[in-house]
Amino acid sequence: MNTNVANTLLSSHAGFAALILRVPVGLILAAHGAQKLFGWFGGYGLDGTGQWLASIGLEPGYLMALLAGSAEVFGGLALAIGLLTRPAAFVNAIAMLVAIFAVHIGNGLFMSNNGYEYALTLFVVSVAFFIQGGGRFAADNVLLHYVSCGVAGHRAIA
């Protein structure tokens, strides 16, 4: 991997606040995805979620449930540990946009009416992490160090 690409993808100068926000938001996203994929936490699993998504016009429902659930589970876990934070945040931002416009937009803002406020909040947080990265206490820093040392070591040998 080119060190310029690695720096762009993995580096972040955000501080401790990124960790405080990243961990719970990532775990919340992962839990919501687990509802879709596995039926955990009162969810309906792939079959039930797929049938519901198909009923609102997101076809094929099973595939859409698999994509949404996977984005939330794996993207959420990656966000929580700060691993590939920007790609994980991007995937989750897209999933939240789909949720807002396919499910919640017609119900207004507030969750009490099944509105989009919750998905909008997760979207905004995801966009913020896409812009700033995972912060000082993210696994991205370890990965960036490994990539930088690997590339530098490769150049020294060549």
C-alpha cells in the first residue's frame, strides 16, 4: 500500500473525544445489525428483515437485509475499535441514508412517530468519522505504523 494512500485513509489527529464517541456508536450500530442478521436483541433475523424490506420495495429483500445488517455489524465493530474507520464510517453513512429515505422520511423527524432522527444522528456521526478518522486511540494508528514500517523496510532492502 502506498504510504500516501495509507496516510489519507488511516491517519487522524482527533483526540480522546473520538474514542468516547466511536465506541458506543459502533456498538449500537453493531447491535442493530445483529438484529437484522441473527435475530438477536429482539430482531427478526435475515428472513424476517428480508421479508419486511421486500414489503416496502427494497428488493431483493434478503440481499438488502444481508447488506444492511453486514454494514452495521462489521462497520459498527470496525468503528468501535477504530479499524479502517473511514471506510467503515462511509458504509454506515450510506446504510443510514437508505434507512432515512426508504423507511423514515415520511414519518417526520421524531422517533415517537418512527421518524428519522435516530438514523440522521447515526448518519451525522458516521460522516464526522469519515472526515476526521478514528482518532488517537484507534487501531488505524497501529495499522498505519505497520504499513509505514513495511513500506520503509521494503525500500531499504530494495
